[in-house]
Amino acid sequence: MNAESRLLTFVAAMTRLADTQGGDEDRLIDGATPLMKDLVTHDDWLPAAMAASHPQYYQQHLLYGDPLERFSLVSFVWGPGQKTPIHDHTVWGIIGMLRGSECAQRYTRGGDGRLTQDGAEATLQPGDLDIVSPTRGDIHVVRNALADAVSISIHLYGGNIGRVSRHIFVPETGAIKDFVSGYSNALAPNLWATPSA
């Protein structure tokens, strides 16, 4: 299978899954997991423009956005030493490691709003998957595990993640900040722009 066919095959299969499973999160995750596993098992399909790093910021490149906003596929490109703040997603997601390595530390939020680490930091290698969702655990911080190389993970989300209102958690102060991530690739925001009134 050539590179274009691999991505197209994934998008077609994911669209069929979204058509048949509606909004059933568990069935969508169960059905999408083997699709993501197959996609990240092969590192021959990601366009070079979607693998481009930035010297200062990690990049979130939109690969495909379902026109009904049922799912989106994104490449995360991590330069050496880059990491996220502690954040959530508010929708389900499957993270697949394509190239390099990344580390993720999960958190839980208690009734008093305090964050505590949930287990040990996990390290993903190429072909490994991780799942986030409001029902399975949704708060984490992610970093490039490599100090001297770029790492790339592919993320599938149950919504248009570039438009979803999410949260950053500041453990030192207990503050919670709303954010909408958008996308790093220049054309992507125009695809999803909300018409002005």
C-alpha cells in the first residue's frame, strides 16, 4: 500500500465507523483502536509538511477533519525538550506513536480541585497507543522523551480538537484556564472558521 492509500484507507474506515456507531464512545474507541494501531505501525505515509517541527513550540498539524466534526486526525511534532502544560481534552482520543518517543504523566483531579499524579509516567515507542477520554482518564502532561531528536505522534480525537474548548491546569496555583488549541498548519483554521455574524 502506498503512502496516500494508507491515510485514505484510514479516513474511509474511520468515517464508516462514525457512521455506524454514532456517539457511542466505547464502541468508537474499540473500533478505532485497531485502525490507529495499523496506521502507526507503518512510518511511510506522513507528508513531510505535517512532520515539520518548530524550534520553540510543538506543532499540531491537522491531517483530516471530518466535515461533521465527529473526529479529527492530527500529527503532533515534538522538538527536543518540548512539552505540553497539564491539560484535558473533553473528548475521547487515541494517541499513536509514529516516530521517536514521548512520555505522558496522567493526573486525577480530586473533589477539592487538587491534581495528583495517577500512576507512573508512561513512555510510548513507535507502534504504541494510549487512550484518553472523560470516562477513562483525561488529564495529562506530555513531553518529547528525546533530548536530541524530533518525535511524532498521531492523535485521533472524537471531535474537531482544534475547536474544542479545553482546560489547562496550573497545579502551583490551582488555576484552570480555558483554551482552544487551533492548528499549527496555516490553512487548517480557515477550514473550520465560524462565520462572523
